[in-house]
Amino acid sequence: MSALPNPLTEIRDEFLALDLKERLQLLLEFSNELPELPERLQGRDDLFERVIECQAPVFLDVEVEPGAVQLHATAPREAPTTRGFASILVQGLSGLTPAEVLAVPADFPQMLGLDAAVSPLRLRGMSGMLARTKRQVAEKTAA
């Protein structure tokens, strides 16, 4: 069975401790906390992969440093749900080891208790972000 790393466990528990309306508010808070791209990545669209599962234009870049993964994402402010999901993954996965990222369960998006509040299409978008991140980690650790 896949293990949920501590940062994602904390995020999941924070969502599950709230009622549905508060969960949506927390998702909005995450959308406002999506880290800006480091200066060295700004304007480097060639390094980012589009997440086609998302309705909004979301782009990811994964860096695998010795022993740690750094996830970078862009998502438009006018797409707060998608941006919130990207922020959760950036904050929850960055700093983990490649093995920890690869062990994250594919159904993590469903673990947040948002399925009654957001469309299946939006959850599929977050699942796409996670799958693409894991694929990039696997490719970059194999290289």
C-alpha cells in the first residue's frame, strides 16, 4: 500500500476536520498560497509540462535535487479550484524524497473530502497533476 507523507497527511487532516463549506474556503486559501516561480524559471515555458486534464492552463515543472523533489506550478488566479489543487501539491510534495513522491497514492485528491463540493472533472485535473508529477520524478531519477 502507498504511504501518505507527513505534509500531505497534515493537509488531508486539515481538510477532513472541516465541514464542506469550510473545506472550500481552505481550498481558496491554498490557491492564494501557490508559491511564485523562482526567478530562474520565470519565462522558461520550455521547462514546463501542460496538465491537459485541467480545464484551466496549468503547467508543472519537477526538479529532482539530491534527495529532494521540488515541484513548481503555474495556474491562473481566475481558476481558484485548480490553483488550490496545484498549491496543495507544490506545498505537500516539495522537499520530499523521490521515493516518497512516487509512493503517494493516486487517489490522494479524493482523500481531501471535496468530492461533494467540486466536480469530478476538477478532481480528475488534480489527479492528472499528481500523475504527471510522479511520472516526471520517475523519469528524472532514472536518467
